Amino acid sequence: PRGVLIMKRIQPIHIYVGMVAALAVGLSFWLDWSLGVADINRSALGFAVLLALGVGSEAAAIRLNVGRASGNTSITFIPLLACVAAFGPAAGVVFFLFSGLVVEFGIRRKEKIRAIFNVAQYVAATAVGGIAFSHFGGQPLSTLPVGAPFPPELVWPLIAFGAGFLLTNHGLVSLAIAISEKRDVAAVMRRVASASGGSIISDVIASPIGLVVAFLYHNFWLGGLVFSLLPLFLIRNMYLEKQKVEDANRDLLTALVKAIEVRDEYTSGHSMRVQDLSTLIARAIDLPDRKIDDLRRSALLHDIGKIEVVYEQILMKPGKLTEEERQVMQSHVTRGVDILRSLSSFDDKIILAVRHHHENFDGTGYPDGVRGRQIPIFARIIKVADAIDAMLSDRPYRPAMTAERVRRLLLEGRGTEFDP
């Protein structure tokens, strides 16, 4: 029946998006729309410039990938804060409603359900922040005479606005992901927090610039906004350059590992597969995305110590290794640590994961014989992923094992070789 077919098409996420949209409308009506709105009518051109800054900031957002999560980071929070400081929270709702509709539907052309959710959750977050702003007695700069000094009593209402906005944004996005992926809400919130933590910190640090923009606009009108474009451009460029460096480092590491493994047909692609398997394990235990990013680098580099030719000759040996050859092979973990410590871009979490990825849970591994929870979590994950890929791959001394046998050996090794 047609009605049943329509109901099947309606997913829980559609209902949730409808609820968020209704919440955004309801919270928006709760705001005091008389506060600062009259001043917008007198300063329509200045408000239009702020709207253009919002659209430009969102359109020029930088794509970020952290672990499994991906999203955009932009400087939109700065002109939003300037808009709220200058004209009040109702103007902030108009700011995000306009910029969101233009960017989501006109520029990014996202799927309708995603575009509606993004606009609605931003409007709802702005409204919650606006309610907090009014609760703490916030009055926009437009209510003050031109030339008046910046009122210190405006700082706390703006802090309340920022906190309300960021917490609501975080909560609504987390719940949307949890519903879509049928995951635990608390685990998703931790994941979203880890993925967006850097962006939130950047917004908090850059927040005073939003106040400066509002103050310059209030006292110098369009000239103040034009003067504000330079620091906004510099901040956005700083984000972009930081992302370019991170992308270049990631590509360089991948190329280096591929260059090491191309010498051996049996281990070609091994580190990339260990990286993917480690990521699957980390997701299954709800490791935060920020940690997954470090884990992925650790897994990619776990065999970096094998860069020297001496290991290549032993790896290609079809028979049993001598004791001397075994000791040489085991030295690849400490050699890898030496290489990573000579570089400044790797912290201890990654270095310790490389050092301990051959430790056994019962303490019989190498190089230090540590056991149980003393072995770093990254190393315990890589240990399992490394073993899975090794057993599923052809080696000079044996053919690849079946998946069923690999599963059996993993279960037999719980608590001895592997983390149970």
C-alpha cells in the first residue's frame, strides 16, 4: 500500500531533523526580536556586509578529516559573534538562517535532509546562545551611543552565548550521528568532541576578534568592517596552511612506507592494511577520533625500522630463522623508535606504539617484556591487526591461512599473545 511505502521511506533521522527544525523555529520566536532590530533597519548596509562575511566564511570553509569523522572548519563564528554583539541574538538567527540557506542549498548543494539539518541546528544553537545572552543581561552595542567605550559588562553575556551555541551544536550533531549510525549517544559525543575539539579551541581563541569587529563597526561603520577583513583573512589563511602541512606530512609518510614495502612482494601494502584493520578495531571499541588519527599514524609507521637493507634479506628467507637473524629482526622496533625520535613531529604515543607492537599480553614479547595494561592501547591494537594481516597473507615460508583458521588462532591467543 502507498501509505506503508511512505512510512518505510521515513527513517528515524528524518523525524529527528523535523524535530530539530521545529525546535529552531520555536526557540527563535522565544527571542526578543525588538532588541537591536530597529538598528538593523537604520544600518541595513552594515548588516548586509556582515551577512556577506558569514556567507564568504562558510563558502571558504576548509575540509578536515579526523579519523572517521570529516567536516568543515571556518571563521564563521567570528562574524556571528560580531553580529550578536552589534545587533543582538535575533540578528544572529537571521545571520545563520541566511548564510546557511545560501551555502547549504546554493553553494554546497547538499542532500536536502542534510542541508535542512545543518541550517536548523545552527539556528537552534544560535537561539539557545541568544537566550543565554539575554539571561545574563546582554545589550547589543547598537543600543549605545556611537563613540562610547566597549562595555565590560557585555563580556559575560557573550561568553554565555558562545557556550550555549557550542554545547547545543555539539549535542544536536552528536544525536544526529547516533541515530544515523545506531550508536551509543555518549560514545558519539566523545567522538564528535575529539573531532571538533581543535576547531572549538580555535573559535574560543579567535572570539575576541569578533568583539573587535563589532566595536569597530559600531564606531567606524563600514570603514571598521573593511579594516576587520585583514585579520579575518589572516586567520582563515592560518587554518589553510596548517591543514596543508598536515596533508603534506600524511602523504609523505604514506609514500615513505610504500617505498619501504615495494622491495618485498610479500609485505607490499602490509602497513596500509594494518592501518585499516587498526582503525576498524578502534572504532569497534569507540576510541575517540582524535586518538584514532594518532593510531592510524602509529599503525602506518609500525614497521618503519625495516627501512634498512639488512631486514629485507631476512624477510625473503624461505626457511626458519637462526637465533642471530631473529635478534636482528626483533631490533626493527628499536630501530624504528630511533628514526622517529630523530624527527620532531612524532609524540610519545606514536613512538611507544611502534616500540611495543610486538609485546605479548602475558609478558613474553619484545623488546621490553611488558605485559597486560602496561602495553599501550595503540600497541595492543596494532598487535592484533598486524597478526591478522600476516596470517591472511602469503609469506615465503607458508601460504596465506583461511579466515576461519585466523579466527581460531586469535581466540586461542587471547590473554597470552593478544589482549583478551
